[in-house]
Amino acid sequence: MQVSKVVFFLIVLSVAVFSGCASKKPAPLKVYWPPPPAEPKMEWITTFSSEDNFPKTEGQVMAEQFLGKQTLHFLQKPMGVAVDSKGLVYVSDLDANNIRVIDFVNKTMAMYSRKAQIGLPIGLAFDSKDMLYVAEAYGKQVLVFNSDHEVVRSIGAGEFGKPTFLAVDEKRGRLYVSDVVKSEVFVFDLSSGEKLFSFGGRGGEKGKLYGPQGIAIDKDGNIFVAEQFNTRIQVFDGEGKHLYMFGRRGDKAFQFEGPRGLAFDSEGNLFVAEARKAALLVFQSDGTPLTAIGGGRTAHQLGFTLPTSVFIDRNDRIYISDGMNRRITIWQMLTPTYLAEHPLDSEALQRIEKKVKRIQREKKAQ
């Protein structure tokens, strides 16, 4: 369902009102999207920028009031985001020249590499063995780390201008890497690290690329590439042959201004981190628009200022990095499995619907 950014900010306002309700201990806030009467598809989980955002006990709050807060780890300039099989969240932090590891269960955040800095880490991806692949732009290579956080090999050194985003396709044994400087996508053998081929090259015609960023692979092995400067999504088959493309430059809903990260959910819908529009756009794989979150830069916890990367885990939880707000935002797809354990909060839905209807009536009367 297409939803305007105006309605999105009505929900933002509603959340602010609900948060201010007088109560000694208010119930946890539930935020769903899109708003009623549409069927909710996503639930906001949290927005995280530092260890201060972890839930605290009353004792911890009291101790901070008397003793002050301890030195906290915080995100400085998050770019790529990925989640391993244990549910740990990894965020490449450009200003820290490292990767932050967030453990929401044990409420900790730590540096990934304890021995040295990691040049300029951008895109991140895991394989099924929790080997971490990092597009390292300063060294113009892809670094591969094992579960002990040790570099086991480098891929593509000497090939890249600036490796940016990447995707691992274990089914076909391939690693795909976008190069924003050379305007190409490089394809490597996942086992040997040998270069197989590349495709694209700077240009505006179909099959050419200009500033490729995010890469996502669908269930059929087709390669979706976000073009930052051509402001479109191009789709190629597994051998780099152009299939089709969608999107155009513009300020209307679901047009592009600067698409970056890409990810698929379990239903095959494509999520696009739109950096310049400060939005998360959702399409069917053929380019049919579905819904959008955000639109218009904001520091509010439900919106974005510069979303650059999106990752969707095996439980359809969505992680979006926001470089300028120095944080990640997490949403959850409302799948049948999730709803079985976390049923919709009817009271929250009713409050949101009433608030939106009232504001819409006031706007119509103006």
C-alpha cells in the first residue's frame, strides 16, 4: 500500500503524544506501519545509537542518578549492517575505522577488531558459517574474517576503485561486489576468491551503471543493483545480462533521488534505503510500489536523515543504518510466526487511528 510521508509524520506525532501520557510506568509503546485502517505490515522495535539505549532496571537508573553514567560505546558514522546466526548485530563504523558488535541479549556493544583498525569498512555480509565479508574501501579489497575475528584472506586486491556493497550467494558459490568508482559489479568465486567476471561500466543506457551501491540476490539468482547517480534499480541475471530496470529521478512517492542499500524479505519484496529522500521504500521485485517509511530528514526515532544500508535477517527483522543520525533503526515484519508470539495491540491501533482521523479532519477543514 502506498502511504505518503505526510501520514508517516502524523504517526510520528501520535507516538510523541502517547509517550507523554501521564503514568508512573507506561506500557511499552507499540508502533505499527502502515497505520489503520490499512493492515499493519511492520512493527517498530527500537532505535539504537549507544549502550545508553539498552533497557535498564530501576536499580541501574537510580545508580546513574547518583553516580553518573559510565563511559559508553556509541555509533559514530554507521554505514553497513549485518546480523550473524547468533543474532549479533554488526555495524561498520567509518569514523571508528572498525565494526561495532551489538548484543541485544547481553546488552553490550564492542569493537569487532581488537588488534587493529579495519581501514574504511563499508558493506558487510555473512555466509552460513558466520564468516564475515567486509568491503574495505581504503585498502580496495574485500576482507574475510573467521569466527575468531581474524582475517583469513583478502579478495579482489588490485581490481577495485572503491568497493562499496556486497552480497554472498552460497547457493551459486559467488560473491558480488559493487564498485562506486569503476561503476562495475565484480563477481568472484566464493571458495577460491578468483575473479569470474564483471559487468556494468559507466553509462546511462540499460546494462550500464553509474555509481552502483547496494546489491541483493533474489531466490532465482537474479542480481538487483541500486544506482546512486542513475537513480534506478537494474536487474541482471546470474551472468550479468541485463533483464529489466525500474525507478526514475523525482521527488514524488517511490521515485528515487539516491538509492543505496538493498535487501529482500522472505516474501521476495525489495527494500531500498533511499539516502537523499531519508526513506525506506518497499517494492515488489518487478518494481511495483508497496509502502514507505520516512521521507524528509528528521532526528525522530521513527524517521531517518541519511539511511545507507538495510539488512533483513532470517526472522524478517529489518535493520537500517542511518549515518547522519549515528544510529540504526530496527523494524519487524508482521509475519504469521511473529504474530503468533506477539499479537497486535488493539488499543495502540485504535489510538493511532483516532489520532490520524482527527488530524486529517482538521487538515481538511483548513
